[in-house]
Amino acid sequence: MKIGILSQNKEKNITGINRVTLGTLTELLKLDQENQYSFIGRTDWFSLPLDSIPFVPATDRVLSLNYLLKANPLDIIHSHYRPFHVGSRIPCGKILTIHDLIPLLFPEWYGSQYDYYNEAIRQGAAEADIIIAVSEYTKRDIVEYYGIPEEKIKVVYNGLFPPKLFAETAVGEAVAGLEREDFLLSVSGVGPHKNQTGLVEGFLRYRQHHPDSNLKLVLTGPVRRYEVIREILEKHKDAEKYIVFTGFVTDAQLVWLYRRAIAFLYVSFYEGFGLPILEALSVGKAVICSDTTSMPEVGGNAVEYCNPHDADSIEAAITHVINDVEYRCGLEALASKQAALFSYERAAHETLDIYRRFLK
């Protein structure tokens, strides 16, 4: 079969959905020697040896690929994010991966993206032959909010990419100023659903009840977008001594932070998957995370859960993991076993099984 992978937007630092695409395809190309894969769109920035099929994107938000398929017939088109349209008379399997429905569920925070999810992605989901969801929770949301039949949706979990970054031999590169510090680490975006406010408030309550502790909170990401946290810091004048904003970190620095942290903290309100939880578990780290949405699917019984809507619950989880060394070591012992349940090798096998449904 000829399989076209719809490319995403170009990124200087490959993250998120593009990393999922790279991870899955890297393993698919090792596994599958029978089918022919191509990218649809410009992909010279992707480090994969695949041909690309150029096309001019449609002006609307659902890409029409009718003309492209007449010139370049394909048996399957798989998009890892962007919805697309193929005419009913064109014999081509249509697969759309949906990672989450966050803008649809939280229009008060992501109103500018609401119409895209409510119209374009809804239409793309309705027209797809198969939808891939990255978790059972995302699958349930798709059924509930888009009215898609359950049997049309297949769950394929994410993995870790590049795997060498999280190998036992990887030590990473130290972040200046943190070499001798004890710290909790949080790695996430800064959208409102990430609950950075609750994260900081929970940590500051721990600090308040443990004034002799030297524990710090390290936050990675673009500093200029932490305005909401800075409002909290203005209320707690001594807090800046204990909260560190690293800004962007390289992959090598990221793995060093994961390994060097005493524990990892992730208290998002909603995740379609929760990749940072898996990353932290893979290096044997104790994880504190929310008990909501997809996160228990990733964490299993290897993490300490908390209620992300309750700062006291976040503080209690931090206290349990930090102060009870025996308990923390127990979580660390479970971490890598839980992480081993997820891999792009497994995702590739499951994705290939889906592709084979279109064999004529």
C-alpha cells in the first residue's frame, strides 16, 4: 500500500505532535518493509528518509486533498492532527489522530481555537474511516462530544522519542546553578489547563509548613509566559528564592533535570495523554500528578495522585513523597516498570495493524 502522512507545521525545536509523528514513523519504517510511506507537504526539517508530495493547502481549515490524490494516488492518508477532506469517489482510507479536545472543553480559556475544534476537527472526525485516540479518556471525549461510534476509534498510546534520551546510560547536561540544589521539577506548557497556579500554591504551602527545607521548585519553559505565576509571587515576597524559571532547555538538559530532581510534579487539570509523566517515570523518578482525565492511565499504581483543584491536596502529595523517603523509593522502584508499558515500537505495531485493515 501507499501511505501518505500529512505533515505538521515546521518547528525549530521538535515537540508535541511532531515528536509523536517522528517516534511512530521511526519505528514503522523499521517494522514495515512492505508498504511505501510518503509525507504530504514540506518535511525537509524532519530527520526521516521519506519522499514528500508537495501540495498547496486549502484556504479553509479542513484541507481538501482531492486534486493531490488524482495526481498522486494513495491507499491511506493519516494525519496526526490536521483535519482533511477526501471526496467520496476517491478510493483512499482516511485516518485522523486526535490527541485531546481541550479547546472544545475549555472555551473560556481557548476561545480562539474553539471553532477549529467544534467545526474543522469535528468534520474531519466524522469523515475519517478510523480515528486514533492517544488514550481511553480521549476516546471517551470523542464519543461524547463528537458523537463518533466507539468502534470507529482505536487507542494507540504514545511512547518516548528519541528513546536514547531516556536510556539508562543517558546522563544529560547540567543546568547551571542547580547542580547542588534539591528540587521538585515540573515540565509543561503554560496554558491555563496546566494549572501552574495550583502547582505553585501547593508548593508554597509545603514551604510554609516546612520553613527549614531547602527544597526548590524548578519550572521549564518560556519565562515570558509565566505572568499568572508572577502574580502569585507578588503575594509571597520570599517565594522567588525557592522557584526557579529555567526558560527553554535542551533535550540533554531536560534529561539531567529529570534525573537530578527529587521528584516530578504535574498537576494539570486535563491531559489527552500526559507525556512528561511518562518521561519522568522512564528515568525512575517518583511522580506526583493529578488523578484526573488520562493521567491515571499513564501513571498506573506507580505515582502519588492528588486533586489538581485543591492546593491542600497538592501540598499533601508533596509532603508524602518528599518527607517519606521509604515511600518515595517505593515509587521509584515501580516507575520504570510502568514506563515500559509504553513505547513507539508498540505504537508502530498497533498502527500497522490499523493500516492493514485497508488492504484490498
